[in-house]
Amino acid sequence: MEPLANQIRPQTLDEFVGQKHLVGAGKPLCLAIEQKHVFSFVLWGTPGTGKTTLARIYANALDADFYELSAVSAGKEDIRKIVSRPREATRPRILFLDEIHRFNKAQQDFLLPFVENGELVLIGATTENPSFEIVPALLSRLRVFVLEEFSPEEMTKIIDRSGYGLDEEAKDWLIAMANGDARQALTMIENTARLYEKNVNLETLKDTLQSKFLRYDKQGEEHYNVISAFIKSMRASQPDAAIYYLARMIAGGEDPKFIARRMVIFASEDIGLAQPTALVVANAVFRAVETVGLPEAGINLAHGVAYLSQCKKDKSAYNAYMEALDDAKRLGNLPVPNILKNAPTKLMKEMGYGEGYEKYSKEDYLPKKLKGKKYLK
């Protein structure tokens, strides 16, 4: 039986919910579809935000030959087969490559010339930062579109399309559980309907979540539960719990680089100034994971987790950055004090640029509007 998410998948932009910054009137993907503009791009966003749907809508609008592959299981031979197939010169050949970040450098290099010479129009989909996961030569030929998590209002519209008539309490619980992932919400509804003979309500939804029907899914709700438990265990300085959740993720097939990347973030966000070498260790673990690979990389991860869990914690640098970032966005481009400005020309020197600057001065170097503000506390 066709999954519920596929049954109600939008076929046109008019049916599509969310991502108005990309598909709203006058926005880039809307214009590309209206003007039938052919180009390669990558859709970057968390699971269940409409990446596959947008790729299909775009391909349909261009009347293209459309091929879908997952980088988890596909390889060079799959691409060769697609390229070797005959096609009409006027019809673009679009390859949708899901989880493009799972292609290694050699596979991406192999794909590059087909994108470069127009044999393939590539639409990549990824949950990871393309700057880290896509080789520069290929990334330079792709436009990057960032997808946002669905808002509660948008999730409500999608849930209503399921046709199961959930009440407000059940919808609110489902929206909170799915955390902006439409596919996860629809899968939960579908699984509940199967287990409880289409009787979908708050009680049966909760029972389904607790059942073994939903196993660890790298793109599902359990993914977020386990990574959250992993981070919170390290934050609470509980290495045994953290190593257990690490093992859960590895056994479930989680990408080890995903885990290592979160450890690098954790080293600065949670440990910070309490143990500055934590970032060095976390980066070393990330590098080891890249070079060693599974299964042995699990040992490198466990080593790093044990260390990070037992480090003292200090969020002051993280909190300072977040507060400063909020001020930067809220107050805009405040004038930089003249004392801090570079003065490479005579005119700039005459204007007082750089005048009075001392390396170890106690003078407040913040913009005038922020004088006396303390971020690092």
C-alpha cells in the first residue's frame, strides 16, 4: 500500500504548504518554475520539510525526464545508466539525489562533468551543511536553497490533509512530537491507523509512539530523541549514559560524522572556557571518524564522548555570542569607533581613523550605543 505521505503529496506549488521564502510569489523557486528555468541546485533542510516534493514539482513543471536516487545505496554505475539512456534534446534530464552528503568525494567527482556539460540537471537533497559535505567544484555549480521547519500552522494544514479528523488536542501533541517534520507526523498517523483500525486520537497516537512499531529511524522521531538524550547526558556529566546513547545510534545506522559534528559543537557550546582543549579533542575525533570509518571509528567516538562528558562545563562564551548576535540583528550596522578603524591613507589618518589606539587599552571599544554592555559574564 502506498504510504500516506505519498498519497497526499502536493503535485503543484498551489498545493504546497510552507517555504514561502522559496515558493511564494516572486521568490526564486516560484520564478524558476514559472519561467521554466533549467539549473542545478541543492535543497538543504531537516527531514520532512518538502525537499522531495519540491524536486518533483520542479521536474514536472519542466516536463523533464526525472530520475530519483538515494546516495545511501546508489553509485557510479547508477549514474552511468541514467546518462546512457536516450532522451529528447528539448527535455532536460533531472537527477534527484537524496542524501547527497552520503556520496563520497570520488562519487561526487564522477558526477561533476555530467552536471558541468549539461548531461544532467542535478537536484541534491541534504540534511547536512553543503559547505562541509559537497566538494567545492560541484557545490560551485549548484545554487543552495535552505528549507525551514514547518510552523505549527503549516503542520496543522498538512495533518488535516490526512483525512483522519484529529481533534485539536491530538493535533497539538502530534505537532510537538514531530518537531516540524511533516513526514514524521503523517507516518505516525499512518502507523496508528494500522495498529488501531483507523481509530486515530491522542490516546492511540501515544500508544503507538511507545510501541515497537516505530524503530530507530535516522530521519524520524527516534533520531531526535536519541541525539537529544546523548547531548543531555554529556551535558549532565554522565559518561555511561552518553556512551549508551552513542552505541544506540551506531547500532541503528546513524552517520558517525553526524555524531562527531555534534560533539564539536558541544565542545564549544557547553564546555567552552572551562576546558578549551575540549574543542581540540572533539576535532581530533571528527578527523579520526573521517579517516578510520566504521566499525573502528566507534572506538574513537567513545573515547571522545568519555572525555567530553567528564569535562567541566561553561556556557559563558556561547551565551555571550548569542546575546551579541541578537544585538547585531536588532540594532543593525552600528558605527565602528574611529579608534578601531584602519587608516591606510593620509586622508583617513587626518580624519582620526586609528588615532589613540593602544593594544592593551581599557577603553570600551564597543559602538557608542552599546558602551558598557557586558556579553561575557
